[in-house]
Amino acid sequence: MEYTDAPTEPQPFSADMMQCPYCGTMLPSNAEACRNCDWTREATKPAEPKASDAMAILLSIIPGLGHIYKGHRIMGAIILFLITPTAIAFAILASIASAGWGILMLIPYWGAVMLHVWAIEDRVTPTPDEGEQY
């Protein structure tokens, strides 16, 4: 007989069970703390919510601001100061050649920027809560 830390039989897994994120112990899905280690549900909950996707999309009315809001500062600055003026210049050029209809090329551009800002992950990190300062 060999000594091993592995369980002798696989632990049953069901929808009403979850693994502890620290030690892997099976817990009920509504557990507030692990009985095997010091994990608590409050410890892993972020202090602040993630950046709002709806707010980022609304800020993308000015392309690039939604990216800056979600923490993608360099990408937002590139969109705001380089890509958007270039898109506007090409739309104006196309509108001259098409009796004004070329300006409608900006609508898919704005839609694509809004879709991109909705799809990217947040880089906004929650700040530590220092409590009330007197």
C-alpha cells in the first residue's frame, strides 16, 4: 500500500456544490466560508463594482472615452486623437464625392467602437477601502 494525498474515490459533484477557491474543498453553493481554510465569500468579492458597460457605451458617443473609462487609456487616446479624426476626414472626403452621403460612413465606425468597448475586459482595479477619514 502506497501513501498518497489523492482521494481514494472521486468526490461527487453536483450543481448545488462549489469548490473553495483557496483549497478546493467541496462546499455547498451558498457557503459563506470554507470549513477547511480561511476563505470567506466577502474576502473574494470586489470592493467596487466593475466598470459599467452601459456607461462605457454611452461615453463612446465621443469615440475613445469609453475605452479610457474602462482602463484602456492608450487605446482610448489612439482612437480619440488619431483614428477618429482620420475617419472623419475620410468621411468628409467621401461626402464631397457622393453629394453628402459619404458622411454616413461614420455610423458603422461609431457602432464598431461601441461594440468594441462593450466587449473588452475592464482594467479598472478596485481601490482599497480606507474607511471614513476624520
